[in-house]
Amino acid sequence: MTPQATFTLRGRNPDVLTCIANLSNDEVFTPPELAQRMLDAVAQAWADDHHGANLWADKTVRFLDPCTKSGVFLREITSRLTDGLAQEFPNLQERVNHILTQQVFGIGITRLTSLLARRSVYCSKRANGPHSIVTASGSEAGNIWFERTEHTWAQGKCTFCGASQAALDRGEGLETHAYAFIHTHDIKARLTELFGAPMQFDVVIGNPPYQLDDGGYGTSAAPIYQLFVQNALNLEPRYAVFVTPSRWMAGGKGLDSYRAKMLADKRLRSIVDYPKLYEGFPGVKIRGGVSYFLWDREHHGPCSFQTIWDGQPTGPAMSRHLDTFDVLVRRNEAVSILEKIRLRKEKTLDARVSSQKPFGLRTFFHGKPESKRLKDPVKLFGSQKITWVERSDVPSNVAWIDKWKVLMTRVQGTSAAIETKFLSKPIVAEPGTACTETYLVAGVFETETEAHNYASYLRTRFVRFLVSLRKSTQDAPRGVYAFVPDVPLDQEWTDAKLYQRYGLGPEEIAFIESQVAAHDGELFDDSELSEAGEE
């Protein structure tokens, strides 16, 4: 008989939860290392607030993961409690039974993930099965609840999560993606119903689904992670810690109200941000990166903010009030720069830049390949090429046609892990021109000189750095220009002149130039578009 391998050999094998693939864009599994860092943050906060006490040695503390997938949080919590309660419960089986019946709770988001979570925590898909490590569970589910939940439809949408009825009103054999934790008007009553008794949780921790899995595809899909966070905070736990996409900090579809509430919530104790693509979740493309926050019911004051880049902090954590600006500035080094700019109390460029569809023409609209046979031709900048249209075919802002304009593409970015340009090269468009919604009209001018000075300003690292603070994806709408001062256009601006104008110091200048690459070459030549259109 082959002798059984010693326990120490287990360290040679990878953690199974680091090997499983994500099920979809909305069900991203948490890496165990990140889960451990989040739990370390909770344990440190508990020790700080309880005279150095060990969170994992307290038999009364209750934990909830309201959106468990792989079960990684519940597994790590159980492991830590098993060590911490050794003196309280010398008998291992008694200890495990207490932990898994009285302290650790979860809510599965799908039938598959609930089984996976039970397997991670109980070592069995049935908590009361013969292979389960708990011997005191009265049900197959144990404390990891899952039952099929239905959407509540009204006018083709779910009243709780906004899911499309056409996409997700489907048969018993398919998941509804109606997550129980957010399909309720009273979360406390809902948990009483789920677990059979009123429940007060000390720690709520999780990695919620990010968007509706209803065919929205990528950035067009509506985010829902904020609904999990809001209901978790409504439970009024002692601590809540969640990892989510960081897009909420400066943008995100339908996240304005959520962002305003989070920035104003003085109970946010700390945030750890991973802005670099793939760093928080290796192998998972989440535009804008991810972050986790620690919310503390008893905290009232500034929030500690820390940025992680290539596995290391970019500098010391900074304690600051998050609502100083209308978005969350993700780099501590940028705060002093913004404060110096605000001292001049200048208007900002978001008041000058147009909204989407500046001339009322969609991206797919194209005119004629040449201006011949048109009575009053207008040169049209469109996607990848220049065409010609009748002036009478331009629906909006007709007065801009005969002005000098500076155009900027609405979408700018790459698939690389690091973005360094943030804005495309400006296009100086002469009188007699218009554009489709591929572009924004960044400014309208009476003279060519003003237009060129403005275009040169937009190309500076200074401007593009300020844009980067509000730009979390490839999309660059008018709002990303809201930190950029509207300077006089009686001169051609350079970075050196701008650094001097706003009194930036050597460290601040070095930081800007470390974040933003220079634009090579001259201003954009529209012949590049003409040639592209002929290919």
C-alpha cells in the first residue's frame, strides 16, 4: 500500500480556487490572495477598535457573503476562525460545528455557484452529507442559501434590477439572474425569511455580480454591483468590505447617484485601488481596474486611500475627504495639483465642449464621396473618412459650420494594460465643416489662431493628465474635461508655461509626466482621414 502523502506536501499544489475560470463577465471569481487582503483589513480594523482583540477568536461574530460564487471568502473566514477559536473550543468537531452553524453565512447567486461555495466550505455539496466537515447541519444547504428567485416585471423591466424581460423571462431550466439579495424592498426582513430568524451581521463581505447578464455586452450592460453594496449597508453591519470595478469613482452608466452617496458617506474608512488592468484580477479585463473598500458603521471622518501598482503601493496612504471633488480622484499625488488649479477659480472646458452628436448626425451617417453636384456642400468628418453633405442635411448647430472648430474623438484608448495618451490628437476643422458623433466639438472659434492655440493646449500633458483623472474607460465625453481650466487663447500653451501658471512643483511635474506620454508629431492632418476613406 502506498503511504498517504504528508500534509506538508499540500503546499506544492495550487489552490483550486485560483484555477477555475470565470463563468461570465458578471460572475468574476475573487482570487484567494485578494480575499485574504480584504479579510486582513477587517481584522486590523477590528483590532484597532477593540483594544487589540483578535477578530478570529470571537465566537459571537457573524459573517455574511451575500453574493457568494466560489466560496472563497467563507472558506477563508472559516479557516481563520478554526485557528482563532482553538482555545474556546478545544474539540475540533465542536469548533467547526459552531463556526459553520452560528457564524458563517452565504447567499449563492446561481445554483451552480451555490454548489461550488458549499463544496469549498463544507467539503461537500450537501452540508448534511456524509462527507461534510460539519455534523450539526440540519439541511443540505446549511448556511449557504440558494433558491430560484424571479424578477418582478413592469413595462418590460425588472423593478428591482432593471433586467430586460425579453432577455431573462425564461424557463425553469435556465438561470434567471434575479439575485435574491437585491430583489427586495426590505433587506432585513428578506434575510429573516432566508435564514429563519432575525439576523444581525457584524461583517458583510463580497464580490458582487458586476452587470446584468442579459445580452448587454460590455460597457452597454447596466451595472448592478451598487445595488448589492447599498443593501449590504442597509443591513447596518459593524463592517462591510466589497471589491467592485472602480468605474464608479468617476463614471459608469447609471452610477451618478451611487457615486454621490459613496463620496458623501463619512463611514468609508479605507479604499485600496488597483487601477492597472489585470492587476486586481489577473487575466480578467475590467476597464478602469478594481478596488475594495472598508465601510465602518462607527467611523465618521476622512477615508484612507491607497493605490496599488505592480503589487506595490504608489506611496503612503492618504487620509482625505472623498467629497472634495464631484468624482473620486484615484491618485493621491493629483490632489495637490487640483487644489492649486482651483485656487484661480477659472471656468472649465466641460462648458465649452459639445455634447454627443454635436451636429445631430449618428456615427454610421456618411455623405457623398465628393462635393460635386452638391448645391451647398459641407465637408463632413466621420468615422475613418471624410465625405460631403448638403448644408440643409445638417440637423443641429448649423451656425457652427462656418466657424473654426477643434474636433476630438469621443472614444480614445487602447487594449493595453496601461493608457498613456488619454485623448486623441485634436483636429482643427476650417469653416464649411461638420462632423458625426464620432467626434465632439471641443471648441468653436472666430479665428484660425484661436483654434490652433486651443488645439495645442489640448495636446499638452497637463490637459491630458487632468482628463485622465475623470476618464475611467475608452469613452471621453464632455464630462472628462471638467477639471481642465479654460485658459485665455491669446498664446500657444506649452506644458512649461502651464506648470508655471499654476505653481506646480518638481514632484508634481514629474508625476504628471510619468503618467502621460507626449503626443508625437504635428497636429492631426485631415488628409489621413481622406486616405483612410479611399482604401
